[in-house]
Amino acid sequence: MPVKYKRVLLKLSGESLMGEKNFGIDQSMLVHYAEQIKELVQAGVQVAVVIGGGNIFRGLDAEKSGIERVTGDYMGMLATVINGMAIQSSLEELGIYSRLISAIEMKEIAEPYIRRRAIRHLEKNRVVIFAGGTGSPYFTTDSAAALRANEIDADVILKGTRVDGVYTADPEKDPQAVKFDKITFTNAINLGLKVMDMTAFTLCKENNLPIIVFDINKPDNLMRIINGESIGTLVEG
């Protein structure tokens, strides 16, 4: 059966790698994500990944510890490189070829970002892991995901979270929160829904790039989305 999406960008938060831990990387979570990505690759889907660094360091929280914003943001970018290396290692343990590409040059461990080269890797069925954010402070990894997804002509951004979609309020705090199966960018903005940060959201809206927000911790969700099932919340239009 042909898949609905041929080229996707999977956005994961750094916190998703913590599992039950309070900090760092839980090996079982790495394996969980690597196995799901492997399924996509074996189905013929071209996969790019952007991961945050919040399990190691959050730039936005740096000022509380006396670190200025720009320095803190760069520290957060370096954290995403560590997470990217971990995911790359787990993928290669499963026999999946991958390339770690950093927006901040560090040639000993990652390739520099060159758009055409990144697309060529995808065409060769290598998983491309974009690390280092956008390479500039003041931008989140959500913005990096939106930017890279547009640059590589991805069909969709798949944002894996702990909840199964976008709600009227935080479902972990408000039991009355109602889930949206589908919502437009404009309505999501007007309702103040925190799907992605506003920079990322605007970039997707202006370029008609849909976002699917879904529960990444539920096995098979990724493959079900790729096969065209309505999982999570679709943001488009």
C-alpha cells in the first residue's frame, strides 16, 4: 500500500528522551524512537529528525542561573548535538544509515548544513538528523524544525508529544479540555493554542506546510499516520 507522506520531518523534544528520569537520556526511549524511525525507512519514507535539548540544557532557563541569553541559547544548541549523536548511534545499532548535520560547524562529529547535500542523503534513504537548532540564538528547535522542513520540501512536520493531539487547554491539567482532530493555523493562533512557537507556526502557515501533533510514546502511531490514518491533530490551511 502506498504511503501518504513520502518525506517527513519528525520533531522530538529533548525531554522525550528522559523517559522516567529527571535528566539526561533513557536508553529505552532511544531504542523506542529508533525502532519507530526504522519502520518508516523500511516503508520507503524519507525521514529527517530535529530534536530539542531540554533534557540536558534549556537556553530559555539559562538567565535564572546567571547565564546571559545568547550564551544560554548556544549551550542549548550544543545539547541538541549530544542528543542527535545518541539517536544516530541507536539508529546505526539497528542497521539504519544516518547523517548528523549540525547548524554549528563541528566537523569532527557532524556534517555542516548544506541544503542540497541533506536532500541527497534523504534521496539515498539515509535518516538526516538536524542538530544545533538554526545555528542562531533566539530561535527554538521548533523554529529549526519548521525552517528545515520547508528547506527540504517535506510533506509534513510530525510533532511527537506526550499527549495525543492539540486540546483547548492542557489535558494534563484540565480534565475538561477538548481535543481537535483538525484545526486551521488561523484558528490555532486566535485561540492561543501552543502547538509550536509563533515563529515556527508562522513559517509553516505561510508555506502551507501541515503539522500533525500526536502521541509519540504510543507504538505504531508513526506508521499509522504515514499510512493515512487520522491520528492526533492535523493543523493546516
